[in-house]
Amino acid sequence: MHEEQPETGRYRVDPAPGVPRQRRRNAGTPEAPAGEGRRDSRRRAAALAKRQRRRRALKWTAGAGALVMVAGCGGAYYLYRHFNSNLTSVKVQLGDEAERPKAAGEALNVLVIGTDSRAGLGREYGDEGSTGHADTTLLFHISKDRSNATVVSFPRDLMVPIPECQTPQGKKIPGSARDMFNNSLGQGGRDAGCTWKTIEKNTGIRVDHFIQVNFEAVKTLSTAVGGVEVCAAKDINDSDSHLKMAKGRHVVQGEEALAFVRTRHAVGFGGDLSRIPLQQQFISSMIRKIKSDDTLTSPTKLYKLADAATKALTVDDGIGSVEKLKNLAQDISKVDTKNITFATAPVLEDPKDKDRVIFKQPDAQQVFAMVAGDRSLTETAAPPAPDGAASAAPAAPTATAPAVDTKDVQVTVRNGSGKRGLSGPTVDKLRTKGFAKAAVGTDAPVAAGTTVSYQAGQEAAAGALAAALGLPADAVRPAAKADPKAGLQLVLGKDALTASSTAEGAPTEAPEDLQRVQADDTDLCAK
């Protein structure tokens, strides 16, 4: 029997019935000078306890951005009930499953929403009592093999269509053909489920979970870890965010940390696109702080972090308990900090409003296709296979890409998969790969495999098309009928149904001018 002694937190072992306690303590122990054996035993026990605490912390404490809160939850499992009662979870309404993007398989996509709600905060933050909007939004993608992660930021001023949404209570909220992205939350009663749907509809990436945080989360979490190091490349004095910071490195927490991540008018071009790199710098630094020995070996810091985290979180019911958050944290903790890449969704100035932005195509779709296809923005090697694991079977030879100017190549995409809706996305994908004249054709008879057919003289272009989609070399064949005016014919077979939900055919390289930040970069400074 084990019973805990409240005054020390250690366990007392009761002797077996009929065995005196003194005999039980000394049984099987060599004689030692008085007091020395007990001191050695205490030292060994203390060292063992410290190693065990650190192993638990290393295993259960990690994450990125708002997800560092998940890590705190996992690290403090022994206070499960207390932390569990802190959490707020909601059931999101996502509508018809058939209209959602394909599942990411074993990869994970977690939507992190930072709301600018002022409810209960008073006048000092402006917009007193505001219910808040999607002020900061990041899509956190964790790869299938857990070797890397990609975090895509979406500007609050981005103009997008917002779909019709439904609250957990069943209330329908009309959609909008054109609206600011941040209005996907808060406006007209929209909840995080609406932001979730907006991301899926505009990116084609399936979201698995969401985590929503508020102003207090930044303040309490930065304080719980003892401050977060940031850097300013110049003196900053922003009267709107209340940040006054001299050039150089600083450790910020509480109100100053919040002011740092809210600052935009005194840095860069003074807009949201200038604020996003500051937030990426802050989150990267917090990741490093969370994973440092200084935090992992401090029970006090872990408790403060977990308590602050769970109080500040609103999550979907799929991860609405500490146990489920702990499991998520274990997945996240497998990603090395150097393999976490932050990027901003490619945008350009909205021609209808210079104070707003729109997606820059085809660059934005190229990034989204990489995320949906589990393609990394970080050059990483796959984790080694477990001992005894069988080697993967060799893949079928794929077509090689000859040197071809694809912008003038005519491609007609015909759907022979037996399922509607594949031709359009395929055309979009081809255009991101340089096939500017790709177009949707009539449906084809159902076929087992995807093929590329060509006319005489189009062999090189056909090879380039097959290579762009990752098709095997034997998928390329001469057209059955000669037609000098016809271009390439791409017929999507049943295998396209599987390929559309995997990395098959996804871009392997990001746009050249993509804004990005590595989480292990300690030289970042706000400009």
C-alpha cells in the first residue's frame, strides 16, 4: 500500500504485516556508517527524481506559437483535474463533409486564432468591450513523419469570400462574397468554426483542430516562462500599442510582450504585413524558451505555464481535454526547432482598396498545395526507420522533365475518375506549375489510370506535363487519333482520387520571394 505524506509530497512504504519497520528499512542493505547510507540514498533519490521530471518535461513540453500552451498542459499531468477545469471547448459546425478538403492523413493541421477581444479589459486597449475578431491567424502544419512543421500566417486585412456559417446553437450566419478575413470571427456572431471554414474554402487545406487565444494569453504565458527575448533593429515608439523600446535585445513579458506583438504602425510600412514578422520572431523565441532546460527543469515554471495556458485557451471538442492536448503536444514535440518554418501567405495590394490585400496567385495556391500535400518548406531528412522496419518498396519510374517553355503549351484536362470536381483543381495546379493555357474539357469515360496523350512533335511537352504531376513514364502515350490542332490531353483516372489526398503531384518548391522565418534564427530583429 502507498499513501502520500502531504507535508513532503513523498511516498511512505508500509512494511508487510508482522515485519517491524526498522527491519523492513534495513532489509537487504549492506551495513554503512551511521547516517552516511541515508545521505547517499537521499542524494540518489533526488538525482533520480530530477532526471524523471526532466524526461517527462522533455516528452510532454513543446510546441509553437499559441501551441506552446498545449505543451504546458501536457507537462503538468499530475494536476489534470485542475487544468482540465480551466479549458473551454466548443463544438464547431463545419457543414457537409463532402464539401470539405481531403483529409491530411497522418499529417496534422491546427488553426491558431489570436482574437483581439477587449471584453473586460477596459479602455486602455481601445474598442472597449469589443467581442474581437481574427486578428492573428496561423495555420500550423505538422508533417506526417513529424520531421518538420510549416506555420502560415494570414493577414487580418486580407480580402476573401467568407462562407455561410452555423453556430453551435444552430443559428445560420450569411456568408459574404468579399470581406476582410478578420471578420470571419466575431462579426454577426461568427465563432472560430467560421474562421475554420474560411481557411478551408480559400486554401483547400483541411483543418483538424483549432486553438483560440486572447490578449491575456500573451501576457500570462510570457510571464510564466520568465520573459521572452526579442530584438529591435531601431528605436520603437508606438503610441497605439504603447510599445517604447530602444534599439537592441530585450526580454519582454506581460504588458510589454503584448505591446510588442501588437505593434505595427512604428515598424516596416506600418501595416499588418509589418507586424507579422514581429509575431513570428516572438513565437519563435518563445518556442526556444519553452524547450530550454531553464523551463523544462523548473516545476514552478511548468506549473505557471500550464495554469496560464489552459485558462487562456478555447479549443474544439476534439482536443477539449488535457489528455487530448497532451497527445497533441507529444506529436508537436517531435519536431526539431530548426525544422519549423514560418511564412506569410503570398499577397499583393488590393486594386480596389490600397489599405487591403488579396492573395497573390499563383504563388498563394503554390504554398497551399505544398501544405496540403505535406511538402516541407524546410530542407529536412526523413526520420530514420525504427529498428527492424522493412524498407519501402521502390517507386515506379516517373517521367523526367525535359527543358520546355510550358506557358504556351495547350493542355485539356478531362475527368475520367468517375467523381465530379477534379478537373478544376487540377487546372489550377497546372497553372501554378507554368502551364498557363491549361483548361477544363469534357468528361472522359471512366479510366483506371491517369494518362497524358500527345500529337506528333509534342513528346517533350507531354513529358514535362507528366513530370509536373509526378506521373509514371508509362502514363505518357501518343494520341489515338491524329489532330494537328489538338494540344495535350490529360485524362484523370480513378488513381487521381487517391493522389488528390496525398503529396502526389504537390509542388516541391516554394515561390522564390516567399517571406519566411526559421524558428531557430536568433538574429531576427524588428525593423
